[in-house]
Amino acid sequence: MDLKWERTDLYNLLWQRLGNAPSLGTDFRAACTRMTGEPWDGIEGIWPPPKRLRDDDELQRLVFHAIAGEWMGRDKRRGFPYTWLPNHLADARDQVSPRSFLAAIRTAAEQTPAQGGDLALHYEAIKKGVQKASQIRVAEVREDFFWVATLMDALRGLVIPCGFEEIRKRWDEAGVEAAIEREAEAAAALLPRRLDRGPLGLREDLLDLAFFSQMHDGRLNMPDVYRVGFGLGRKGGVKPIR
């Protein structure tokens, strides 16, 4: 069964939440209808979004940009909020957790008043939302895969994309293989599948789990949803959490 959440699915989840909000749900539904011409039909007190708003990518973009503005900065070179947000929450397989998406939106809404302006979501607050979502995902990773956290902690401050030799050097200096074995024994936890193959095996395990992706030139990259929370840098990217 394919459990991947498409971009339209994520925004449909947002419409469902906003359209049924106890205080402003009526206002949101009315504003959507004015913009799209699509009425919301209630079913026993529940208001599912209209079908076109659920399925039409361009219609969803129109509504979200009314909430967040058209650009992720002062001009279009910084990207467009509708695509920028899910792109920066995706893992290396382009999968986005709905929990991460809603956490980013919630944080952005909380941070927007400090930015000023008349939009519900400011682009700088959306970046803060990605930072918060990354914190949540990294906390989950630390619980589910202790050894991933050991490997990533050794890379803190590294700027990516970068060649594997730079990563391997950090791991060797930190003694990550021995540390993983000690931690696994203490917690009676499972070891990475390819630990016996050393750094090359660990790289393959991280690629398999979508923490890393390999670029055409051979360098390794990391999606922002992990990079930011683990404290790795990227030129021009969302600032990592220190």
C-alpha cells in the first residue's frame, strides 16, 4: 500500500482543519468560496473541502498564496510558498509527514505577528516553521534509530552537499562505529544493517532510509527536514538549529 502524501493531500488536510475551526471556520470557508467559486457543503456539522479545492493544484496554490503571499522573499527568485514548504519538509524520497507539515504551519502562524504585515503567514515565519518541523523529526529519529543520531552528531556544522570523504573523515575522528556498538549493547538495540562494512555500509544504510541522497556528481546531500535539526549547513538554505 502506498502511504505517500501528495502535495494536494497535505494542503487538503490544511483546508479541512481551517474550514472546520471552531472560531474562524465560517470566515475561511466564505473566503475560499469568494476566491474559487466553489461552495462548501456541510454534512452533519462537518465541512469537507469542495472536490476541486481538494484536487486542483492551481486552485490550492491560489488559496495558499492568499494566506502566505506569492513569494518566499522580496521577489520570485526565493521561491513560491505553495511549493517551497512541502519541498523543504520532504525526505530524500520526496515524502512529507503530515505531522511535520501541520507543525510547520502552526509555528509559522505563531511566529507571523512578530514579522508584521497583513498576511496570515509571513515567509520568514514559514522558515521558522520548517525549523520546528525539523526539530520534531530529529527527535523522532533519535528515538527510532539511535545510531543515525550518532552519525549525524559527528557531522554537526558540516556544510552540504559534500563529498563522502569529508563525511568519512568526521566519522573516523569521532569513532562512530565503536560508539554505535557500545550504545547498542547498553540499550539492547539493533545495529545498522551494514555496520560490518564500515563507513561505506553506513552510507548505504542512510541512503536506504532517505536521510541522504546522492547527487549526479557523487556528492551527498541531506533534505532540510533532517539537515536543519541535526545542525548541518547549506549555502543559502534554511539556517540550521545550533
